[in-house]
Amino acid sequence: MRAITYHRYGGPEVLEYGDVPQPVPKPEQVLIEVHAASVNAADYRLMRADPWLARLGNGLFKPKKWPILGSDVAGVVVAVGEKVKRFKVGDAVFGDAFADGRGSFAEYVCVSESMLCAKPTSVSFEEAAAIPLAGITALQGVRDLGKIEQGQSILIQGAGGGVGTFALQIAKALGAHVTAVCGSKSADLAWQFGAERVMNYATEDFTREDRHYDVIIAINGYHPIADYKRCLKPGGRYVMIGGDNRQIFEALLRSRWEFRGSDKSAFALTVNDSSRAQDMQTLHKLLTAGQLKVVIDRTFSLHEAAEAMRYVEQGHVRGKVVLLR
Ligand SMILES: NC(=O)c1ccc[n+]([C@@H]2O[C@H](COP(=O)([O-])OP(=O)(O)OC[C@H]3O[C@@H](n4cnc5c(N)ncnc54)[C@H](OP(=O)(O)O)[C@@H]3O)[C@@H](O)[C@H]2O)c1
């Protein structure tokens, strides 16, 4: 089969489109003919081994453990392992290949049935493929770490991107009042998804206002942690999702000092792998209930993966970017 592989760490130029053996499903896995796979920040972070710690899992000097990138997938089941109960050949599915070693930037990938959901007929393959990692991240950020409740206020910084568009819709589904911070090209999306207030990050700075929120979700945030804390209501929660080393350091370490003696709290989100399968089911429910819509910024062919990666790395995606077979 054809796949995107990489044999050294680096920029998109390390990606190669070539032939590799087709995987064979284990007893609990299905083999999927990939129709669409979406691109996440996790893919280029792994490709570049940035942060450096990524090498500990994948290989110190060159990538070994995960030779094919891509964790989000949508496609059709073409073979099933002997223990598979929920799916059969011909079923359209979407899901998360992370726990199975990634590999969705390929014509075929094996995924455990627990990580898959049936693709609703109302949703295209490219839309379905856009959901898993960004959706799971948004769900864990808003619901599990943010613990948002009906009627509470939430500010979502980076609301126009992959994680942000899902976070906004999940917050609305949970009954929150949303302030969305995004660029001008994503403002229409934020209004459409029900934000009560939309701020343009180029001209407005929420940290300079005298407004306070129950929850702040900072996706690729860049303000000092003291500013986020000041913008929280008593008992408020700040959730950092992605960012540069300073943001990570502040959320993980400095927050202990900064939030000491306060009833406010700070969290750095790393995806909780143990709830991924259950989270996929929750996203499936939201999707079929019409509470989750997918925005596709651009699609690329599988062989254009390097170009897609370059585009996503610029950091101005409106919704999601998807690779098509
Ligand atoms: N730790 C984890 O387990 C985990 C899991 C998943 C994701 N993440 C992290 O989450 C982060 C976000 O991922 P993503 O997929 O949502 O990114 P993305 O799709 O590339 O979105 C980036 C978005 O940020 C917006 N943006 C850029 N500058 C901004 C600013 N100054 N203020 C507000 N918004 C701004 C862009 O909007 P404009 O186009 O308008 O500029 C764009 O919509 C990544 O760092 C990723 O590593 C972490």
C-alpha cells in the first residue's frame, strides 16, 4: 500500500510517499481502507520531535516506533479480527488510531474496534476524520478539566482552530455562556456556533478587560499565567491546551506558586488515554444529535501530506485540514 513515512526527524521535507507492507489486523482490530485522515499538531510535533521528549517514545536518534503518522481516520472496514463484534466488512467507520500505533496517513490502517464509531450517513468521510483527536482534546479540556456547568461563563482562546471549534460547541452543548477569542476569518464560525461574544485577538485583549470567567481554555495561549488567573472568577479554572515551552512551564510548575492559597486552579491538558474510547462514543452522540458540526479549512491528497503539514504548522487553520486518499 502507499503511505507517508519518515526516517529522520525534521520539517515536512522528511515526509516520503512510498510503498510499505499492508498491515494485518490483530484479533480485536479492524482493517480500514482509509478515505480520509486529519492532520493534528501532534503529527508535526512527532515529525519534528518537538518537544525533544517525543524522542523517548518514538526513538532517540530517528523515528522507529511510529513509522507512519496520523491518528485520526475515517474509512470502510475491509477485514476484521476474530474477536471483533461491533463491525463487519463494508461498514463506514471513523475513530482514533493513536493507541494502535497511529498510521492513518496511509491507504490502510488497523484500529481496535473500541476506538471506532459507525460513521453517520449524514456526515462525510472528511468531516468524520476531522473529529477524533481535536474532539477528544476539546471534550477533556472543557468537561473534565474545566468542569464547566450549565449557566457558567467560559472564555475560549484559539476558538477558530481544530480544538477550538469543538471546544466552543461542546461548551454550548453543556449550557455555558461562551466568549470566543479568534481571528477575523473565524469570527463568523464562532457566532454560528452560538458564542455570546466574539473577540478579535488582533484588536482586543481580554486580559486588559475587567471581566471574569468561570473557566478559561487557552489553546496555544501566550499570556502570562498571572493574567489568566486575574481573569478568573473565584473558584475559576484555567486550562492550558498546547503552547510554547513558557506556557507549558507556567501551567505545570509556576502555577503551583501562582495559585497557592487561592481557590482558583490551573491545569495543563495532556490527553487522558484511558478515556479515549469512551470519549469517541460521546462525540458520536453529539454528532448524531446535531450538536457537533465540522469545519474543513482545506483538503489535500495523501501524497501532498508535506504541503498539508506546512499549512497546519503556520497556525492559522480555520477548523481542520484533512488528507484524502
Ligand atoms: N496536550 C495535548 O494532549 C494536546 C492534544 C491535542 C492538541 N493539543 C494542542 O492544542 C493546540 C491547538 O491545536 P489546534 O489543532 O486547535 O490548532 P490549529 O487547528 O492549528 O488552530 C490554531 C488556531 O489558533 C488561532 N490563533 C492563532 N493565533 C491566535 C491568537 N493570537 N489568539 C487566538 N487564536 C489564535 C488560529 O486562528 P487564526 O487563523 O484566526 O489566526 C487558528 O484558528 C496545539 O498546540 C496542540 O499541540 C494538545
